[in-house]
Amino acid sequence: MVVIALALLLWGTAEAQEYPFVRIIGGTPEGSWGITGSKLAELINRSVKGVTASNSPGATVANVVTVNEARAQLGITTADVLHEVYHGLAQWKGKEAKNVRFLAALHTVPAHAFVRADGSIKEFRDIATKPARIQGFTKGSITHRLVEHSLSIFGSSMEDLQKRGGMIQYVSDGPAVEMMKNNQIDLIFRNTGAPSSWVLEAETSMSLRFLTIDDAYLKAITSRIPGLVIDTIPAGTYKAMKEDYKTFSVVTVLIVPASMPDAVAEGITAALWNNIDEFRKIGGFAKTIKFEQAFRGNTIPVHPGAARYYASKGLRAAN
């Protein structure tokens, strides 16, 4: 048995030597993905022999494409975007990212739907009948797409919204809050960490009201977009959140190239989960990471090396 274990160790080390560099791509350095990537690099450098990891900026969709082309070896994205790009849906038809494999599900990013407390929108479904002015972030972003899907679920559309006198304001979070303060935006509907610093900041300058998101809508939106999951923001997360807030979340996930050696993928997976208590200290958003939910939101093949680690801990991938 000792000889077998030693042989496996040497084999894993040899694989790592053939794959010595792991470039991680996440998000902006100051954002949750940038912080996540930096911590992963630290854990990999400390735990995976023969591998040197570094962290670089990235973006949700671009990260899938870059890992698919093996120009990065570990990417951070969301389960819904991964599903769409891997399976070649919508604009990705004929450009499927089939060289990507799933490694782990990390933190959830819940949807917040809030208005000024004195605003005219009383219910979330009012966006289908009122001339609502809604933050859209950037065209093609998950925020923009979710607004489109939400209008459709309620029997409306972007065109109908504009005919009613409503509009989508393509602005980032800080400017959106300023526009809400100045009565230029009615609704901010955004997936962001909870608590989110910019939402907390918004509460210091105006009274907010979180719109109830009903069960029928939650069932519809999570059915339409694989990778979304029903979630809850705890009461007290914000001043205006007096009760648990039922919502949905996008799931932050880790992906690797299919060509990554099994031993390296297993080592990276072990570096994360064997140090999960330390990892959760990177920020409040990381507190939602749970080992038993390591496959949450996933719809693509799990890397065999990662699957081997999970199986050793009694957790088996669906595929």
C-alpha cells in the first residue's frame, strides 16, 4: 500500500511539473472575484506542489471563452453564463465552449429589487404596467437580460416598457443610486453581494423599500435560466429588510480547461476545500460557500480530477 501511495504521489507531482503555471482570471481587483482569485492563488501556491498560480482581471463571459481556449487555467464565472456558453445557446450557437470543465460552486449573488420608499412602484410586477425607469447596468449584461426576462414573465417587453414612457438606464451602481436619489430611476434590480456596500451607502441618503418577489416569478425565472437558484437574504441585512427576503441568485463557479491534468485539478479542488474556513474570511460574500453545495447550479461536466476529490469526501457529481 505504501508503494502504491508513493507511486500515486510521484505521478501527481510529475503531472504538476508538466502543468507548472495556473493563471486565474476573475474580476476587478477590488471586487469579490478579484479578491477570490487572489486568495485562490495564495492557497494553490501553498498547497499544490510544482504549480505556481497568479491572478488576473477578467469578466464573466470572457472568462469562459479564455478558459475554453486554455489561455487561462482557472476561471471565475457564473453558472447561468457557463450554461449558455458551454451549450451554445443564443449568440453562442456554433461557438460552444466544450473544452471547459466545472470545478466548484462558490458564493451566491442574490438579486435585490428596491425602490425609494416613497416611489410609485409598489410591487415588482408593476414594471409590466407602469412607466418604470430601471437600471440596466450594461447592454447584454446579466442585469439587462434579467430585466428582459422579468418583463416577459409578467406579459410585457422592452418595447412595451418604452411605449408606456419607461426606459432602461444603462448605468453602473453608484450612478444608479444617485439617479434614484434625484428621482431619475425608479427601480434598481441587481444581483450583488449581500450585504452590498453600495446598497448600504444608498440607505444613508434615502429610505428604501425592497419589493416582494413572489414564488410564481421565482419558479419562472429559475426555469427559464438554468444556473439560477432560489435564495434568501437574511432579515436585518439592510435597514429596510425587516424580514427574510426571498429572491434568486446567480452562482459564482470555478472552471478549468478539460486538458488540465487530473492531479492538478484535484490539487486545486483540495486547496480550496481543505482550507475553506480560511477562504471564507475573504469577505462577507464568502460565508454562503458550502461544501455540500459544491455542484449548485451546475449543468456541465465536472473535471475528473475534481470529481475524484469530491468522491473521496463522499460527494458525487451528478455526471
